[in-house]
Amino acid sequence: MRERIRAIFLGGGGIHTALAIIIVLATAFVPEFRHPDNIVNVLNQSATLAVLAIGQTFVIAAGLIDLSVGQLMSLVAVLISDLMAGRSALALPAFCLGIAVGTSIGLVNGVLLNILRIHPLILTFGMLSVLQGITFLYTDRSIGQVSPEFLRVASGSFAGIPFSLVIVIVLASTAHGALQRTRFGWHLQAVGANEENARRAGINTRGIKLVAYGISGLSAGLAGMLLAGRLGTGYPNAGSGFELDAIVAVVLGGTSLAGGRATIPGTLAAVLILAIASNMLNLLEVPAFGQMVVKGFIVIAAILLTQRRAAAV
Amino acid sequence: MTEAKNIQATSKEEETTVKPNLRAIFVAILTVAFLALFSPGLASAEDLDISRKESYDQIQAWAKEPVDTAKFKKDPPYRVGLAAGYLSNSWILFAAQYVRYEVSLHPEVKELLVTDAGFNPAKQAADIEDLLSKNIDLLLFWPVDEKAIMPALQKAADKGVVTVNIGYNFMHHPAVTANAYVNQWEQSTEAARRLAESLGGKGRIFAMLPIAGSSAAVVQLAALKDVLKQYPNIELASVEYGDWNRAKAKQLTENLLQRFDRIDGVFSPAGQMSMGVFEAFDEAGRLDELIMSPGDEYNGWAKLVKRTGAWGGVTSGLEVAREAVKHGLAILKGEPVSNAVIVQTRYMTPEETAKLYQAGRPDDWWPAELPEAWLPK
Amino acid sequence: MKHVALDLNFGRRMLQEHAVWFVLLLLLAVAALVSSAFLRPSYLLNTLRQAAPVGITAIGVTLVMILRGVDLSVGAVISLAAVLCAVLMDGQAHNIAPAIALTCIAGAAIGLANGLLVAFNRISPFILTLGTAIIVYGLTQIQSGGTARGIVAPGFREFLNGRIGGVLPVLSLALILMALLGIFLQSTTRFGRSLYLIGSNPDAAELSGVPIRRVMVLAYTLSGFCAALGGIALLARTGVSSTYAGRGYEFDVLAAVVLGGTTFAGGRGGVGGTIAAVLVLFIAFNLVSLAGLQFPAQLLVKGAIIIVASAAYEAIKR
């Protein structure tokens, strides 16, 4: 019986079935869910995590992991908010700063990984502490203010379509294309599947890993800017915890933690499921203290239903 | 073998054709970013500097401003939402229970919805959006961060929802309809002054403050420094951030005890952390050196004061949560009110503080006029 | 000539397998330069006491990681254990023993759940234990209702936080005893040997008839049990039983286990190395706070230490 249920889920890409189910449940049982304003809310609320998870997909598919991205998001949010101080004239330079900082630190991770050869989990965990230190040396409280453009992009819409949705779709399509249709993407997944074989086949594994971390850092920079747009300011702990949510989303979506297979649509579906679940819990007035348990059960259920019989990592 | 070479060759080609473009773009971005970093700064948006005494006169002035309640007036029944930035310490939990209790005394309120953001500002923004989807009329809140909550509050204000800020920070902004405010400056200066006097005006002290960057920490430190200006012989040797966490306060104190061979006093307005500080001194056998500032009404602190007969406390203004509900409902009914209801704090002697101790309750407890059914479980 | 070559090889192997002890000695040497207080045995015992919650938990996680698993739910279990123990004690001294016993059972039960889910579903334990952590934090939240609930019984903290004969802290002794137990388990029992076998070569283990699933379940159960003990130790040290008491511990524990020689590849390392690594981390943190650095700088140094120590460790192994 369990195998039959599993077959339904694993057949069409389990996570998409799960997403369909939760949307049906929400629409049927939660009256406020259907309201267009709420749908826009959910899309805006999930955009930040979606951008971050896209970057994390690359890293995990390469057989690595990046725990430092949450704190990197916070650092970027703080820096650009402080720079802009609400002025639109500095919006573009701030944007460039965010990209530069994110990508550079991501590349630092990659370089350190290649030179020091420590396990990525330990390296990025150490980096997380380092970034925390840097962020808090810069400021211990929320600082700066984003320009109105950032606020609009993070929470506004055009003709009913949220800007954040457009951003996510553009990034996701680019990422998907890169992973599935370019040599880089194939090589990345090959490195994730079996690094030794990939190396013997002539793939520049060190280069691939470096670029993967660069992409992770870039996505953290973009996500940090989106988050700053949502909050209007640079809060030094804003991104805390996002990295674990991103990892959960990527793995739930179908990208194997051991590396190899990568699926951007799967990641997006998982992100949406998490956002819809949070939204439902609030709209259903589930007491604040019960929400975490319910969320945990949803995650476990999703894990049990959608994970293949892969070897444990 | 040749296949491998081919892959390598073509990938190298790809890399060489792709690389310069990416590199050029990256360099361009870096250049703009560098220029941005060194651009001259203009004055930023209006910010109230809560570390300056003058700001509190400003707050008193703002508090007296009337609110245009006519535009908020609505007929009952009302739906009330409480967007808690966090529910993870006992004081705030009591405050939340006060809100629940006070709401239960008002039959014109149909429903109270409570959300918990768990110290995550993005979640608080999402919680407020969700509460708005549930069509609330009144939004009570304490922010994770006063600035980070603004975009969400603006949405509430745009929908005509009354917003009331509860707690230790005063928010003066069109999107915040009113404040229920506990004047923390008073509280902190009182504690600092009492400590300085107990020390006889000289000695080495350190400060144990809440979460770094929180308004509580900023204000307490500023108040302490302001008071210390009049006591030049008191040395503030270190500022520690114990995060309202007794264990952390203890650990930090242990480290300080190792660093300094003599510490005369500790400024710690939060009774919860004061317990940790006391324990560290006790275990190190250096209790005779210690003079502490007054704490608050934390039950564990009251127990300590009862035992030692010293140091007293300053009230923490828990009733502010009840006042917030009353104030918010008054606005909905169109009654004339001012911008803020301020709850004053006052000093309690050691005897008074000791009387607050409730023996049958955990350390992590507060004295409150809540009926048994409404106390936290 | 042969003798010399053998000696060199032996030396290198010693270095590789026990690198963390060399790092520890190096660190103590550096610390001694800063202050001779670091060399006093009372200092080391005190550090063990500070490190007891992390250390005891790390013992269980070491066992799990030897067999190539990982347990990220330990932080949540520590929180739950602290709250549960305090609530069960309810201020009565005669409740202490049953409270401790029930708390350990609860921790073991969570570990059991983890083990069963991992063993019978072959899902990545990383993700799975992340998920159970959320549930356990949620349960703790409900139990504690947001406050630090429960009343610690008189005598509980005094005893566990005190010193035997005025010298040996009880918690340090507890940590040492648990460590010895762990070493005993991993070196002499069949269970321990199975751990190493499964970790280094799961296929060979299966072929030689090792009951892989049973061993996995037992390992995770022990991990949950150790985490519960860690939570009780935390309660004893701090008297605090709040919802998020153990937050972040899982990664500190992980760092210690990996630094101690038990890598994610499994099949090697052990409890001894883990304890040494825990000491390294805590002495380093002590040094940092003694240097009077501000909090953010301490975080920076903590991260840098973890990276540098791991890198040094990797370099030594080559």
C-alpha cells in the first residue's frame, strides 16, 4: 500500500503532485486563500526563498552545500540599505554593490574549498560565523533605508502580476536553462554525481565548484536585496535561518543531497508548498505555538513521500 | 580517451568564448559598486536617536498630540489582531495574556487573532499581511524591528486599520496610529542612579544588557552612560550582551571574573540576567565584591532579593498591554485620545520587591493581575 | 634502513589518526603563553564542566557519524530535555530521579523515531533529522508555552553543578564517564565494530551479515539519549529551560565531531577525538573572550578557528 502511494508521488515528480494537492486543499478549505490579494501576498512572501533556493540548487547538485548564504543575505541587505539611505539616485549603485558583495563572497567560499579541501559543511558553517561577525561589526541594529524602487519591486505589482514573480521566473528559467542545456550544467551535475569520474573525464572540477559557489553567493546577494525591499531596511539578522529552509526546499524538490540530479522546477514547487503551508496555518488561525509542529509534520510527510530510495548521505 | 579530450577541448572553447563576457560584466559591476561605496553621504531620513535624553522630551510632546479618530470610527463588532514579533520570553508572554484577558472584557470584540513571528522580521511582515487578509479592524503589535516592520504597517494603514505599537520603543510615523509606551529611559536611569549611589560613587562595574541592537539594550546603555557622567570615579569596564538569557549572562560573567580580579558592581536592569550574574559570582566565591543595580519584578529576582535583602527593583510596566487594547478600541469608537498612553515605572525597595515573590511559581514568572484562567499555561 | 622507514610511517600514521590531540596540545601551548592559569588542572576540569552539554551530546552524534549518518535534531532534543526535566521535577526533590529517567526515555524515543525513519526509508538523514528538529522544537514550544517552564528541584543544581571533594566538578566527571562509556562501546563491543564496518563499507557489512538496520536504529537512539543527557546537563548548569535553549548546538556539536576525526565519510574517528575537539573549541573560545574582544569579533574568530583548525587537520592528514 505504501509503495502504491509512493508510486503516485514519485511517478510525476512527487513534489509537483504534492503542490497540486496543497493548492486544492487550500482553495477548498480556506476561504481567504482564494482572494487575489492573498495570492499576491504568498507569491511575494516566497520570492526571497525562491531566489536563494535557486542558487542552493546549483551548489547541492554539485555535491556541495552552502550554509553561509543566510548570513550573506543579511550582510548584503545591511550594506545596500546603509548605502541608499532611501535615495533613489543610489538604487543602481546599491544593486551593483549587492551583486558584487554576494558573488565575491561566494567565490571566496569556492576558493577556500579548493585550496583548503575542508568539507563544505564545515567550511560554510565557519564562514557563517565569520559573516555574522562582519555584519555585527558593521551594525548591531537595523540600519539604512531602501529606495522606493526596491520597495516597489519587492511588494508591488503591475497589472496584477507581482514584480517579484517576474524576477523569480526570469531567474528560474535562466537557471533551468543553464543546468539542463549548457555544457556547464551537465558538467556540474556530473561533478555532483561522481567527482572522481568527472575529473578523469577531463572536467575542470575545481572550476565547476568555484562557479557553483559563485552562483550561490550571487543568489544570496539577490535574495538579500529582495529581502531588504520587503523590510524596507537592513536588519542584521534578516536572513537568519533562510539557508536551512533553502536546503530543505532544494532537497524536497528532488535535487539529491548527494549531488547529481538538479531540478529547478522541483525547487520552486517545494518553496511554494512551504509558503502556502505557512499562509494556510495563519489563515486557519492555528495557534501560534502549534504552527511549528504542524510545519514539521508537513516537512516530514513531504520527505517521506517524495524522497527516492537513495543511499544515505 | 579521444572522447574525453574532445569534451575537454570543446568545454575549453566554451569557456574561452564565454569567460571574457562574464568577466567584463563582473568588472563593470564591481567598478560601480566601488564608486558607490565611496560616494558622499547625505543626511538620512528622520531617525529618533533613542540614546539621547532629549529624545524623551520629544516623545512626551508627541504623546500629547491628538489622534484624528473620526476617520477610524467604525461600528462593532470588531476583529482584533496581535502580531507578536516574538513570544519567546516570559515578560512578553504575560503581555500577550494581558491582551487576551483585556479583550475578553470587551464584548464588542468578536475575535482576537494572534501570530508569532519568532524574531523573524520577514515572517512578521507575512503575518501582518495574513491578518489583513482576515479583515481585522485593529492591529496590535510589538515589532521584531521598528524599521523592518514599516512596509507591512503601511499596508495596514492604507487599509484603514488602526495600528497600536506596544512596548519599550516609541514609533512616530503616520502608519502607526498610536503607541502604548513604557518609558524605558526613566527605568534605566533610576536603576543606574541607585547602583551608583550604592557604590558610593566609585568602583569598577560592568553592564549586562539584552540582545545587542535591540532598543532595550541601546536605551539601557545610553541611560547608564548618561548617569555615569556625574560619577567620574566609576569605571565601566565592559558591556556584555546576555540576550535576556540567564545561562548566557552567567557564562559571560564567568569570563569577566577571570579577566578582572576585582569587580565592584553590575548594572543589570533585567532580573532574569541578574540571576545568572549572581550565580557566577556565587560559584566563584566572590559574592562579597558584588553590588547589583535594581532589577525588575522577575520572580526569580524577587526570590533572590528576598534571600539577600538587598538591591530592589524597578517596575517593568506589564500593564502596557492592557492599555494598548483599551486605547485601540477607544480609537475605533471614535473617542478623543492622544497619540500615546504612557505607563510610568517606579522604583521598589528591596522589601517591596521581596514581597512580589510567588513561591509556588517558576523563576520565570511575573506578578500580574490576571485571573488564574488567564495566566500562561 | 627499513627500521627508519617503518618509524617514519608509524609517526605519520599516529599524526594522521590523532591529529586533533596535536592541535589540542598546540593550543594549550599557545594558551600557556598567554597565561599560566591555563595549565592548571582545575582550569581543564572547569572547561570540561562548561563543555559538558555539548560534549555529552557530541558522544552520541559521533556514534551516528561513524556509520555515515548525521543527527541534526540534537539541538531540539536538548531544548526539549531541559524543559521536560524541569517541568517533571516541579520543584520537588523526590521527583528528580523519575524526571531524569523520563527525560532520557523521551530523548531515546526521539532518537528511535529518527533511527527507524532513516533505516527503513533510506532517506538522507541530514534532511530527515532537520525535519524532526522542527517537530521537536514545536513540541517544546507547546510544552513550555513560551516561558521557561518548570521549577528545578532544590538540590538538583547544587549537586550537579558542585564539586566532589571541592575539586572535581560533577558535570566534568559525568562527561568523562560518558566519554569512557562511548569509547568502550565503540572499541570493544560488536555494536561498535559494526558501526565502523557499516561506515567504511556498507556493502561488505551487509554481505558479512551485519544487521545494518538494527545497528542504525540503535545508534540514533543512543544519539537521542545522549542529547537528552546534554539537555539535563544544560539545565543543571544554567537552571534555564526555555524553548530555544539548545538552538545552534547541533552545528557546534557537528563541528566538534568532524574536527575530532569522525568525518562525514564515516568508518573512522571516534569518541576520544571528539572530546579533544570539544576541548579545543572551548579553550579557543575562552582565549578569545579573555582577549576582551567584542561579541562580533568573537564570532569572527570562532568561524576562523573552525576553518583554520579544519584546514590544519586536513593538511596534517595528507
